[in-house]
Amino acid sequence: MNPVWLIAVPLALAFISTFANRISNWLLFLSAIFNAVAGIFLSFSSGTASYSIGGWRSPFGIDLIVTDATRILLPVANILFFFAVIIHLSKKRALEKFSVVYTISLASLNGILLTNDLFNLFVFLEIAGVAAYLLAMTGKEGESKVAAFKYLLLGSVGSLLYLLGVAVLYAAAGTLNISAIATKVSDGLLNGDVMLVSSLLMIAGLGVESKLVPFNGWVPGVFTKSSNMATLVLASVYPVAMISTFSRVILAVGDRRALDLVIVLGVATVLIGEVIAFKQRNLRSTLAYSSIAQSGLAIFLVGIGTVEALTASVMLIINNALAKFVLFSVDSYTTEELGADDLESLYGLGRMAPVAGLIFTVSALSISGMPLFLGFRAKLLAISSSFESLLVVPIVILLAAAIEITYYFRWIFALYRPYKGEERARLSLPLELMAIGVVLAAILVFLGSSSHETLMAFSKAGNAMVDAIITLGKNLIGGV
Amino acid sequence: MSILTLLVASLLATPILYLIAKFNTKIAYGAYAVLQVFSFIYVFFTGRSNVSYEVIGITERLNFNFGITPTNWFFASIVLLIISMSAIFMFPLKKSPVKIFLLGLVSAGTLGAVFSQDFLTLMIFWEISTWASLILIIQDKEKSLKEAIKYVAIASIGTYSMLFAIFYMLDKLGSIEFSTVAARIGGATAEVQLVILISLGVMVLAKMGVFPLHIWLRGSHSSAPDEFSPILSGALTKIGAFLLFIITSALPSFMIFSKLPVFNGIPVVNYAFALLGGISIVVGTVMAIRMEDAKELIAFSTVSNSGYIVMALSIGGTYATAGGLMHVLNHAMASAAMFMAIAAVAYRTGTTKMHEMGGLILKMPVTFATYLVAIISIAGIPPTSGFVSKWLIYQQLVQNGLPFLAFAAFFGSIGSFMYVFKPLAGIFLGQLKPRHRNLKEVPFVMVVPMTILTLLTVFWGILPSNAIKTINAVTASVGINAVEVTFSRIVALTGEWDSILVTTVFAIGFFISLFIFMRAKKARQVDLMDNYTAGDFLYTSELYHFSYRMYRPFDRLFEKWPSMEDWLSSLSDKIKELGALLKAIFYPANPQLYIGLAIVAIIGTFWWLR
């Protein structure tokens, strides 16, 4: 099956929705289901496959690339998007005006994950960015529009910087195909300074969406102020695409010296994110800064660049996506029911809504990296590979991890705090949220406690991240 | 059936117990108790076979390694003894499905940890039981949240220090199994050795509650559910002792650091650890004397005794190692017994504040006897087992010529008379409060484990050679000399003593006093108002049982002592301030500043990387 359907179907349905407003919700649902199922089919095969678009052979035309890494990340992104749609579908009023935007964002995210062409990537980044700006302003308060505007400014500057980087690289390499450029880079055919400049510009551009310091100023405002479904999609689905693409592109066409910068920025992001998260008083902001830190964790591993590091990076991306989905869902649910989500309002939630408390605890423990959960396996590999660089790196990461555990446990304790006052009424989660939350939590536990063989898929993904693009490029150049 | 099966069964039993507890908590708790007792009996009687297993992978290069060396068996038996006794004890106390689930995880994690043969396995299972115990601590009492956060912070310092050590070890030495590391670490550079051992040492200090990482103990042990405190203090801290034993004796740190400066026959690094242990003894003792709540007091007693264990195992040598291991056993039993006695009292009276009780000796004699024997053991008085371990440690201190540490050890012993007496006098002796007039002894289910621990403490006090022989087997497996024992006689450097003889002398003394007591005239019980007043009139009955701030003069001596608990909260404040600063720099309100930062970053790094 040609993966271009994953992009084409949502895009087509989105265009239809603009004319047929009344059925736009159903078209969104349809595209989400189609993409989820198609994504699962994609994961059944293995190896690296490349598909040309429009009949133009690469490296002259645009092609889509499906590696072992894509086979994990794409289904996860699409399925999580589908889950988000299911959970929020019943609240028709909220979705109505924006279902077109969601459909377009789904198409663009798939495009980002699949494309093997730099300019095509720029196009999809712009589309995803515009969709994200619109999603960011869905919040009820006026501040959400301000946050979205800031996101718009920073995002536009970021994509322009990326475009400049692409232009510089195109001028030097003569092609826009990532695999072809990767081959040229590894053969040493491109000028070092040119490579460095283009890498820095591309890091800046991609770093905006990947929440890298100092490009991530938009994150706290957007994550705390936008509507529930928007936050869910922006916090758990977008990072899967963005961070993995960052890794893919920088590893393929980036200058080796730029990888040092990636390590520095990644570690700085982790530390800054965790320290600021520690001081937050309400759950939404804590999760926003924690998301920043998790992105930093996944990205600094890219700078290290070994297969083990990239395996850890893929695992961290997946862990973050699954766990943040649950955490943000529980948080938005409690905000709706209880009105606020600061520490005092959440006291005893674990007893009022036991299932919510359980899935929250499992996800929080997974993000902080406790054994029995996927996050622990990921962190273990991450720390193990961080020893490849300076000793300062693991020390800072571990310090940040200690801070992270402390503030996550603060929230877990608040949930299970014994009662002092009168019994509060039992809250019941909506059925979809409960079912999806339990499934995701179960996956986190299963992956965390299963044997090594189950995680072979992640190792293959890590391998693919490092090698597949260049290998494809070598085959291409050889063929042409 | 092997240890692995037992481990898997414990892990799988946990969700099953949760589901059973949803229907009937009694059955679930009963099943849990049976499982723990069975585990203990199985391990105790079939262990020591020196089998080892290598299991399913954690990552590509690392596997779980389990084994049953004598060391594993020794620590496993102690830990399982405490857990099984507590499991029986907790039956009448407040039950809930969440608690039994977490207890199941704690015991499964502990089981995995004590049977580990490499550092990562140890760490993983230890972490499982740590996070489960964290959530368990906050189950009952309101004030437990703030205290538990301190435990989180310090436990995470320890864990990440150990994680660092593990991967550093893997990087430099190529393996993390105990035996392989022991073989290779001798050949590494001094810097590598120091880094590994100090990072592991931080974990030991954090988990055992030794100065300067002792500040979490007071809050966590005292605010934990009453049935869980014995496990926390008697079992979980002993896993730290397991790690310490591996570091100091199995690796062993003496040979490794023999190139470094040596202080009185002990390498400097070991001496530093022993010093921390000594300071811990003094701090724990002094703070315990000042406490008003019985559980906080016993928590500080744990700090003090963990200091003994760290000091003894760090100094090394035949007698200190044997004494340290014996102290692990003694303190586990005595601490668990003390916490159980306090839990029993709290079960009946509803409080653990000592000045709210009194005179309970008449109403709860078995609890009193348990507590009495436990404190005699902590104070190190024959014929209880506590005397043996302390005697052995003193022997080594005297031989090595370590005056400060010897002073600390003696101070700890004498000071412990003071603080263990406080709950005794406050809770059991003195006047019975009117509202406690109808109290009964605790149910039989709670009496049994207390009695078992008491009898074991006395048994090993009368016949310590039984325990010492086992400990000799453990130390022999790591190459340390054995303590010479015969049936009842222990031989050491400054002399020998015969335990049967000592017990006989005590018994004779006891019977003489008993005889005098019985032959003398019975005291006449009078009402409080029936008193000599020299012409004045009595209208109200006075309180003659002074148990509030019993040691006020001593308290005043140490009033201005700086509290270490503050440093953790001020650290947390500093991190929050740093967070505010970082937020102001990197997340300003104006988007122009973001863009400015981005451009500066790009230009700056180009200049750097070019």
C-alpha cells in the first residue's frame, strides 16, 4: 500500500469539509479511522521502502520513505490522534468549527513523518504549523489568542530560518532529496562551512516545533491555554512527528559539529524544563514544562548518535506520547469537573475517581522512569548511551531526573491524600476516556516489564534512524 | 521450585490479591500472610545452596542475575522474617485493597533485591519496592505527605547516584555482576574506584538513613501506616546494609583502597564512611532523646543503629564485620518489635504520643514484655542478642585504636538507655489514665508475631553462637576470617565470654529479686487522694506521672542544635527560585525576546563551532 494515501485521504476529506460543514465532524472521524487502520497495515512489513510521487524518479522528484522507525512512530501518532477524536467527539460543540483544522493537521503530520524531500518537509511543516496556530487559539480565554499569536510569530520565523537552511543546502548539493544529500554528506562532498550554516538554521527551524531551548518560548502559553482536545493533539501527537523528523533530518544532512550543539541544547532543555516544572503550582503548567524536558531528553540522544541512543530516543518519544496523552486527558477532565487543577483541588482525586487515579499514577511513574514501566527501559538506555560523551552529561540528566521524580510524586501524593473533610462525591470518567486510558496504561506496563525480545522493534527503529536514510541514498545514487 | 518461581509468584500474586481484596479484605490479607510465611520458611530452610540463575534480558547487554550465595540467603532470611511477622501482625489493622497491592509490590521487590547477583537487578527491584512504599506511606495519615516528599527527594538522590555508578562501572569495567566487578575493580585506576564506591556509598547512606541523608527517616517512619513501619525500619533499610556488605566485604574496599592513605589500619575512604556512621549514631541518639512521639523516637533510633551497621561494616576486620552483620539481624528484630508494640498500643488507645498514655503495663502485659525485651536488645544488655553485636563491634574498635568512633559507639549505647526508657515510662509505667481503664490486650493474631520476635531475640542472646556460626559461613564466603565460637563461648581479642554463664548469672539475679519481691510485704494500693498533706486539703487528683518533656534539661542542652531537615526544604526553595530565574530568561512575555534569543543562539553557536 502506497503510504501517500495516509496524506491524501485526510487532505481530500478536509477540502470536502470546507464545503459541507455539517458533516465535517464525521469526515474527521472517518479520516482518523482510515489513517489509524492504514498505519497499522504499514507496520506489518519491515525494511526500508521508498515510494515516488507523481511518477518522477528520485532524486529528481519527491519520494516518501518508510523505515523501521516510521513503522513504529506513524501508527502510534495516527492511533493516538484517533483516540483523541473518539474522546472529544461527543463534545460536538467544541469540535464543530475546528474539525477541518484537525483533519489538515492529521494530513500534515503524516506528511512530515513520511517525506524524504527537504522542501516537501518545509511545506508540510508550514501546514502543520498553521494548523497548530489555529488549534492553539481554541482556548476559551483571551490569553489563548495571545499565546497563539506568539506561537505564530516564533513559528513563522522558525520556518523561514529552516527554509533558508534548505536553500543553502540545495544550492550546495543540487538536490532536495534527503537520502541523496545524506550520501553526499557522508562522502564529504559538501563544504564544511556551508553544511554548518545550513545545519544551524535547520536546527533552529525544526527546534521551534521540537521544543528545544531557546526556541520553545511558545510552549507554556499554548499548552496551558488552549482547549482540551487541542492540547491533547499538540502535546502527544505533534511531538511524535516533530521530534522524530528533527532526528531524521539532522542525522542525515547535518554537520557533525552541529551534533555537539544538539547535545548542549538538549541537556539544557532537560534541565531548564525540569527546574521550572518543579516550581509550578498547577498541573497543566507542570505537564507543559515536563513535555519540554522530555523533548530535550529525546533530542540530546540524537546528538550522541549511536544506535543505542537512537533506540532510547524512539522509546522516549513513544513513552512521552502515550503517557502525556493520559496525563493531559485526566487533567482536562478534572479541570472540567472540579474547576481548577492546582494541588488543593486535586486532593483525594484518587479515591473519588479510582480509575483516573490509577492511570494517572501509571503514566506519571512511566514518565519519571520508575521500573516496571516503559519509561524506565527508555531512561536506562538513555543514561547508558549518555556516557559516550562528557561525564557532565549523565550527571546533569540524573540531577534533572531526581527533580522530575520529586515533583511527579508531589502530584501522585496529592491524588492519594487521605481525607480530612467530608466524603466528596464519586466522579466517573466518561467511558471512552476510561477505556483508552486503561489500554495505554496497560501498554506502558507491558512494554516496561516484558523481556528484551519484545523491544526488538525499538532497536530496529534506532538502527533505522541512524542508517536507513543513508543506505537508501547510496542505493539511489548507485541506481541513477 | 526455585527462587525464581517464588519471585514470579510474588509479582503475579500482587494484582490477584488486589482483586481478592475488592471482595473480601480479610481473605486477601490472610493470603498475603500465608504467602510471606511460606516464602520465609522456604528460603530459610532450603537456601544456602549457592545456585545462581540468569534470566530474561533487560537490555541487549544486561540480564537479570539472581543467586543464593550465603550473603543473599542471610539478608533474605532476615528481611522475610520481618515481612512475614508484620504480615501476620497487620491482620486486625485497617485494611484496603490499595494497601495490599502496594504491600505485595514491596515484598516482591524486596525479594528480588536480596537475591540479586548484579547491581542493576538490585537497583531495579529496590526501586520497585521504594516507589510502592512511597505510595503506601501516605495512605493513612494527613501529615505524611510532606514527609514522604523528603523521602522521595533523598531516595532519588540515592537511586540516581547508584544508576550513575552502574553505568560508569559498565563503561569502565565492562560488567556489573558482583563477582566480576570484584575481580576487575582491583585493576582500575584510583579515580574510577573512588567514583564507583562513593556513588554506591551515597545510595547506602540514603536508603539506610545515615547522616547526612537521614532526614527523611523521622517523618516517613512515624507517619507511615502503623503496620508498615516495622517493614520500613526492619526490612527495607536492611537492603542498604546488603549493598554496603557487598561494597565493603565482597568487593572488597579494603584491598582496593590499600593504595590510598591509611588511618589506623583502615583506608581513608572507609574511615570516612565509618565516621559518617559514627556521627549518625550520635545524632540519632540525641534527637531520639528529644522526641515526644514514640514512632519518631524509634525512627531516630533507626538512624542511630544504621550508623552502627555502617560504622561496623566500613571498619572491617573479623569482629566488626561479624558484629555488623549480627547487628543487622538484631536491629531488624528489635526495631520491628518496637514498632509493633507501639502499633499495638496505638491500635488500642488511638495515639502514639507518649504523654497521653501511661500505666498500660497492667492492661497490655505482653506488649510491654515485647517492648521491654526489644529495648534491652537495642541498649545492648545481655542476655539479649543486642549485646553480642555491640560487644563484637567494640572489640574491633578497641583493637584498631579508634577513639572517636569508640566514643561514638559507647555514647550511642548509653544514650540509648535514655531514649528507650522514655516510651517505656511514658506509655507503660506510671499512672493509668481514666479513659484507658477498660483497655484489653491486643488480639492473639498480633500477640503471636510480637512473641516470636521476643523469643528469637532472647534465644540469640542466650545462644549467640548459633547466629555467629551462620555469620561465619557468610563471611567465609567472601574471604574474611571467622569469629571463634564454641557452643556457648565467643572468643575475641580482649577476652572471651560464655553466654550460658552470663545468662545463668542474670537468671540467678532475677530469681533472687523475685524471691525478695514475693517474700516482702505486698504494697497496699491506695487511692490518689489518700495522701499526707500536712494539714492542707486535697481536692483534685494530681498527675504524678511526669512523662511530657521527660528529659527537659537534656533538651535544653541541645536546643540550639541546627536542624538538618531545613536544608532539604531550603534546597527545594533554591530550585524554585532558579526556576523563576530561568523562566524569566527563557520564557519572557514578549515574543520579540524569543526571536532575539533564537538568533543569538544561532550566531553564537556558529562562532563556537566554526
